[in-house]
Amino acid sequence: MPKHAIVIGGSMSGLLAARVLARHFERVTVVERDRFPTERPEFRKGVPQSHHHHIMLVRGRDLMEEFFPGFDAELAALGAPLVDYTNDCALIAPAGQVPRFPSNLKIRPCRRTLIDWVVRGRLLAMTNITFLESTRVSQWVTDASNARVLGVKLEGVGADGACPTTLLADLVVDASGRTSRTPEWLKSLGYAAPDEQVVNSFIGYASRLYKKPANFKGKFRAVEVASQPPHNPRAAGLWEVEGERWLLTLIGAAKEYPPTDESGFLEFARSLSDPLIYESVRSAEPLSSIHGHRGTENRWRHYERLQRFPKGLVVMGDGVCAFNPIYGQGMTLAAMGAEALNDTLFRALRAGDHELANLARPFHAKLNKNIGPAWLLATSDDFRWPSTVGGKPDWLTRLSYRYIDLLTPLSLTSSEVVEAFLSVANMVKSPAALLHPRILGQLLVSTVRRPAASPRQNEAPRPS
Ligand SMILES: Cc1cc2nc3c(=O)[nH]c(=O)nc-3n(C[C@H](O)[C@H](O)[C@H](O)COP(=O)(O)OP(=O)(O)OC[C@H]3O[C@@H](n4cnc5c(N)ncnc54)[C@H](O)[C@@H]3O)c2cc1C
């Protein structure tokens, strides 16, 4: 068994990486530049996005249960509601509300801080995982030929006021998110940096927490109002979260950033294409200030293409691919990344590769397979805004958009189509589910019956 693994970053990818590394290494150290909350789930500055909506998709929820049996029950005990995506959410497309019906697409919405709190609590109970807090990784330690990463250089004070200057390990996992410095550090050691694909539709978020009114009569646990590219860039999601609270996130694409001042925020909510969210929150009691967030571009670093890569190092999470967050894929991809790390480590060690000399290539390749469909979804609407930068979709992507355009009007009448869309969006089915013969049959019938109309009149339901 290899002795020691280091994880850079203690957010979702880092925590889940630590969970699986603890199965294969004698001990695991998570190095995090922030101090973690100790009394209750709390915001920390290394994860600024945690002020905003954080939906764990159905696939992610399933994986969390595999990593931490009883995870869902723990969230429930802490007050997170159970929400049937197709029954309890009012999903509002530009042409109207999509049908509501019971399904197995169940999620447990809660604040991001609560998810991290529960995950970290589980890891603290594992005897071979240590957290080194208030400590920043400033570089790798490498061997004389720079062929292998041997550990990391550290800066900071450590949780107890003393911080070692270096830490050695058999494997270093970079889970430091969008600000990962691996590309830069690779170049400084004479390696090529990975190719980067960036698609930016300049999406901004603004969020606020409200007390759910005690006498609230509305028949939903969430409302999602979709934007309509290229005409209306404004969207929003209102979700019930733990503690009988609502989290409202306003979203603007194409630089239509939602304001963070009191009146501007409410005015943006009022201007949405449907009044349900505004009517619900306008007299509700705010429990927080309004937080804004930009920096939401899709960024894919293609580590799988690199011919040379140091041994003893892998990269995962947002540091490999960060998505436009509208589809809520990041934490689920982090969980899928941890699953891929577990599989590739298991195979490498079973093949006798105790030095993990051949880990990075199969791991990054596996990660890449998870990212492809998620990238397609995340960038799909981005390319419809004229101000988006980052190239043009290829012909296959354009073809799939065209197909989605044809299918979306059906989501206003067919529960089967809604379920297929949401199963794909929740990553429990592959995009091929949208080509199921029954769906193709419905499409054929509706195309024959439908008078010619703009295919973008309606929108597919989606998480926001
Ligand atoms: C506005 C917004 C909304 C989102 N909504 C959703 C959603 O609904 N559902 C969903 O699944 N995902 C969502 N995401 C994505 C999700 O937040 C991320 O995918 C998820 O946090 C996993 O990221 P990560 O762990 O790879 O990196 P991050 O979350 O960025 O964490 C990186 C960690 O590394 C630490 N770190 C960085 N550098 C160093 C260093 N040198 N030394 C030590 N520590 C370091 C940081 O302090 C931080 O703790 C959203 C993102 C944004 C921006």
C-alpha cells in the first residue's frame, strides 16, 4: 500500500478525493489555505460561490451515498427537504410551465455550506485523513530531473500555528479549483501547459436568503424561470433549503448581471418572464445580504492530451474543467472524478504499479469522458448569446442543438420528454436517452401536426 497522498484544496473535489485516497494510502493530508468552520456550516472565502444555489444532481446524490452511506439521511436530519424535480418544482419555460408529475428524480436542496460541513464531518471521523488548514501550497517538490512530483512546498501558519515548509508524498492531487496553478508550474519545470478551451457567455449571479413565510400557500418547493437566448438573458431559481428558508438566485447572461443593491435586486426579480418568484419573495423576510458572483466561464484544460506529465501528480475538479454553473454540474462531476480516481488507483495498484508511474494518463482520460457530455450541455445555450466569446460549436454540436430545438416544444405537453431532459441534465441517463424510439415517435407526430414555428419559441426545462 502506498504511504502518503496529499490533496491541494479542501473544497468538494478535494474532500471527495481524500475519501477515495484513504482506501488506497496509509494516510492522506488535505492542505487548505482557509480555516474550516468548526461550530456550524459557515461561508469561507476560498469557496465564494457557496453564497449561491448549489444543486447536487441526482447522479451526484447517488455517488455521495456510495462514498458516505447515510449521507442523505444526515442532510434530511439537518433539515434539507426532499424535492421531486418533476413534481415539486415549478419549471417555467418562456412558453409556459412544463407539466408536473411524480418521478424518481429526487434531490435534496440545501446550502452549499451544509454539504461541505457534512462531508468534512465524515472525513474527520476517518483516522487516516488529516487537514492542514490556513496553509497554502506554493509549488511542488520534484526530483532532480523534474520527472516526478515528490510533494509540495507550503506557506502559512497551519491550524495550530506551526506549518512545515515541505510535505512529501507518493501522490499529489491538485484539487485547487479554477485558480489551479498546475499549468504555470508545469511550464516552469519544462513541460507544456494543457490546451485550454474557454467559452464565456458572461453570466452573473446574485443571491439572497429569505425566511419562508410560515403561512405560505404556494404549491412548490422550487421555482425555476428560464432565460430565452438570444432574446431574454434573465433567469432565476428559488429553492427551499434547510431551516425553512428560501435561497433566491438571480441569473443574467450576456453581461446582464443582476444587481446586488436592495431595489435593483427586487426589480430584476420583478422583470423575470414569470411573476411567481417576485410574488413569492417580495414580502418575505430577507435573512442575508445580497451576494454577487461573476467569473462563471466554462474552462476545460485538456490534461489528457499532454504527451509528457510528471509522475506522482494528478489534477481534478474545477482545475480541469469548470462549467457555467446554470446546469449545476460541478459537484456531481467532482464526485464522478473521485469515482474515476478510485477506479484508476485500484487498477494501477492491482497491476503492480506501486510507484503510480502510470496513473495520470488513464485517470485524466477517464475524467475527460465524464466531462464531454457535461460540457456539451453547459455550453449549449452559451453559444446562442451574440456576445459569447470562445469560438464556435463544431458541426456535431450544432446538429445536437438543432435536435434539442426541435424537441423542446414537446416538453410543454409530454411528461416523457420532460423526464428524459431532466434525467440527462441530472446525469442519470446519457444524452442518447433523448433519441429513444418513443421520443422520436412523439417528435415525428408533433412535427407532422405542428404548424411551422420558430423552434426557439419554447425552452427545455433545466436546473439553474
Ligand atoms: C456561482 C456558482 C454556482 C454554482 N452552482 C453549482 C451547483 O448548483 N451545483 C454544483 O454541483 N456545482 C455548482 N457550482 C460549481 C461548484 O462550486 C464546484 O464545481 C465545486 O466547488 C468543485 O470545485 P473544486 O473543489 O474543484 O474547486 P473549488 O470549489 O474552487 O475549491 C478549491 C479549494 O482549493 C483551495 N485552494 C486553492 N488554491 C490553494 C492552494 N494553493 N493551497 C491550498 N488550498 C488552495 C481553495 O481555498 C478552495 O477551498 C457553482 C459554481 C459557481 C461559481
